[in-house]
Amino acid sequence: MTTATPMDDPTLAYYEDQAETFFAETVDVDMAPLYARLLAHIPPGGRILDAGCGSGRDALAFRRLGYAVTAFEASPTLARLATEHCGLSVEVRRFQEIDWEDRFDGIWACASLLHVPMAELPEVLGRLGRALKPDGVLYASFKYGVGEREHRGRRFTDLDEAGLDALIEAVPALAVVESWVTGDRRPGREGERWLNAVVARVANISSDCRQTNRLARCRVCP
């Protein structure tokens, strides 16, 4: 697969151009309440992938909590800044290039999958699912809404609860554990809404669970 460059990916070009500003605006945002929703499903010291790590803020937080962290970021400049911040060697990689298998107890994709085109999300989620260990979990967040849009040089895929269910229905062996809506964690932007979700890789998913895609509704799986 050919790696995208800023010349053919306007969103990547945006982050390359705005890397230092984006880093400064996001590196100190308190995400602890959201960490807790993922970490409730991960064993102490487990392996976490920070997928699209941005400033490296969350990779550093997980590392300080004693987890074994791997991180990647599509923007080379942001990857360098994140490496300096979190003390990990942040890989330059896109979601479409993920090739790990059965490696992580948890994946953290905070405000990163939302830049993947809707048509590519099932394949990307399939890659993320394969990167999880059996019964591993993925946290993801999207701007709350419906459809795809461009905003100030970046493209976004917005999701609501129905959109999330439809998306996960297209991905074998993944199911939604829970989803919830929150305000933005950045000061002054609390009115912006986000759809948060914890999604699990399920090794032996039943047909009933496959129909609903939500483990909380399942009464068949052991």
C-alpha cells in the first residue's frame, strides 16, 4: 500500500501545517474520565495501542499508569512532537496500514478514526479488530452527527448511535459494549458533542448478538 503524503491528503496536510498549534491546544486536555471506560476492560499492565496519537498525551498517560504502550500517528511532524512528549518511539503510520494481529488488550482511537472516509471504515475496523487479542476492546470517538463533511481543510466522518450500529454490523466479530455522548473536553468547547464507544472483539459471537451488535443486549453469549 502506498503511504499517503500531504500532497494527496488534505487532512494530513492540515496536521502537518498546524502540528505545533494542534499539539499546544490538546496536550494538556484532561481525558481521565474517558480513560476509565476503556481501562475497566484491560488487565493491569496490559498492552495498549494509541491509534492516531496526536500529541502523545494519552500514550504518556497510559504509560504512567503502567501499561505497555505502542503509538502511531499519520503526521510525521506530530509523530516527532509526540515522541518527544511521551518518550515512546511513535511510528508514522495510517490506519489503512495496520497489520498487527492478536497483539493488544486495548486500542485507544480518540478523535482519530473520524478522519477515515466512511467507505473505508469497515476495512479499517477489521484491521483494528485483528490487532486486538480475543476479547480485547477498542475505544473510539466521533463528532456527533450524520454523514461526511469538510471543515477548514479537514474531512470528517460524523456518527450517531444508529450510524455506529450500522458500521459495526459490517465488521465481523466486533460488537458494541457501550456508547455514550459527551461534551468536548477542551475549555470553551463544551457545547460540541462527541459519540464515544467501547467496542469488543468477540471470539465466539452468537447469531443473536451479531443481529444487535451490542453485548449489553446479548443473553446468549457465555
